[in-house]
Amino acid sequence: MRTATVTAAAVTTTLLGAGAAAIAAGRYAADAALRPHPGRPLPGGRRLTVHGAAAGRVTLTRSLASLRPGTYGLTAPGVHAVVGPVVTGVPHGPDTVVRELLAVTHGSLAPGARVTLTPQVHVGDPRTALGLDHADVDVPGELGALPAWFVPGVRDTWVITAHGLGAGREHPMVVMPFLHGLRLPVLDLAYRGDLGAPASPDGLGHLGESEWRDLDAAIRYALRYGARRVVLHGWSTGAAMALHAAERSALAGRIAGLVLDSPVLDWHVTLRALVAARHTPAALLPFAVRAAEGRAGLRADRQGPGADPGALTMPVLIFHGPDDTLAPWEPSRRLARARPDLVTLQTVPDAPHGAMWNADPARYEEALRRFLTPLM
């Protein structure tokens, strides 16, 4: 009996130790997934090899990513370039694809370089990247000053932009020339966790659950400095922030409309993808996802953004598509079906997360023009 008791105690201790190790590993993976990393490629961003670049063309490894239609950034440490559509009718190997090379803004595309396609097309600020005059402003937030770029316009409806996962305020510059052409003022916000902005108290991102208050501060800033109404244009978690602001802000009545690009509406799926991308062993994945939900304050009993379609009071334009593996588009489809009076869904095929503009800039901007015209 004593031997059996000792054996049982040893097994119990081993199991408890293994369980504690699993929980600790899960928490570590959760923290790694939730820490802001602006500029880090998102999950699924396969690295490609440069096979050659000359005369306005670049040859890349053939893959689903390199064959995607549209305009993208091409990045590597110390390198940034802009590529356009696939070029057909030119000689290339069976394992390569040729795309238009629109610009090399930093570094060089040497053969053998390993690069990643990214939705971020521009680097720098609105003046250096686009030739647009702007002011560097500080938006007073609850954690401290939030840096923002303000591009002036004559209208009294402002567009406030909020980037998403793996990006910074350079990403929303893809729509700045279009918005400037409509003479709309643009406030491009950096929020908690961004470079130059205060960190969140726990150092983690919360998929918009706390960050929306920085967007609320930006609304207050816009109204203080001349805006009559605002349109919130968010990507990914920035889109979740916009929905939260529409649902929770005391100033929701001054929000004329929402533009949601690749919105994170089901945080459970997004967290699982983020945790899995940190090479979390399959056996630890459930622990890590639960730890991430707890760390981010995203308990199962909390409603995600847009969970109550009846609460919407302003028009909403959603850009989303079936190829988004980080923020599935089914919740966007449900929201559009539930409120056809207010919500318009623009389905964008062949576009990864956060890259709905990139897949077809002209189509994106035409839909945006039709949406914004009555709100100006």
C-alpha cells in the first residue's frame, strides 16, 4: 500500500508539474501574441526570394502571395519597395512570377534577398511619402499624448484613421491622397503601444477592447479643433476600435459613419491565429488562447464589437473577403445581413488581412467615394 501511495503521489506531482508548465507556457505564448509589434509581418505572410530586379520589374518566388492582384509593399530589414500587378507575357521560370516594380524607397532588391508582401505601401510621413502638407499634433489621451498626423482640408467632416495589427500610422496613408482629393481633413492616429505613444499599463494589446478610448480621444480632439462630424476609418483592430467607439462613446452622435477594413469581430479566432503563429505547440494552444483571452480582458461573456446590430445608428461600409485567415469575414457578412438599412459589405476576393485596398485600389476608392459623398 505504501508503494502504491508513493507512486500515486509521484504521478500526481508529475501531472501537477506538467500542468503548471503548460499553463506557464500558455501564458508566455499569449503574452508574445498580444505584445504590439508594428512592422512585424502578420501570420501567413510567407517570405519570398528576389530572383532579379531591373527595368521596372521584379522577379519573385511563385506563390499564392506573389500572384495576388493589386499593389503592395515589399519589405525586408532595411528594404522597402512597392510592387504593382503581375506582368504577363515576359520570360520567367516556372517557379517565379514577375511583377511591376513601382518604386524602391529604401535599400535595394538584390538577388537572393528574402522579402515579404505587405499592405503598407508608403513609408515616412504624408509630406515625404505623398507630398501632402501636414501637421504633427498630439492628441490628449487617458495615458498621455498620442501622436497623430493631421492633413488639412476645407470640409467640416473629418476622417479619423486607425491602423490595425502589425501596422502603424503609415498604413492608412494608402487612402490619404484620395481623401485629400475630396478635401476631407484627415487625422491619422497612433494609439497606445505604437512608436511614440504611451504603452498600455500591462504592455499588451487588447484587440480594440481598451484601445478604442484613444480613438474616442481623437474624436474629442477633432471636435475641439473645427470638426462638426467625423468618419472613423479603421483597419483590423482599428476597425474594432471604431465599432466600440460607435457603441460606447458619449460622442457617438457626432460619428457620421464607419469604414471598416478587415474588422476583427471574432476575437477568439484572431487570438488563436496569433497564438499559433508564435509556434505554440498544438497541445498548449488551448491553454495559450484562454490565457490570451484573460490577459486581454476578452472573457467569453463579453460581447465583441458589432455583436448587437440593433445598436448601430450610423451608416457602415465594410471591406472584407474570404481570404482573410486572421479575421474571418463571416461576422462581417452576418452584420451586413442583420442591418441592410445601414451596412454595406464590399466583398474583396484574393486579399489577405488588412489588404482590401491593395487588391483593387480603384474599386475600393470608388466604393469609398459613394459612401462618403452624402456624409461630407
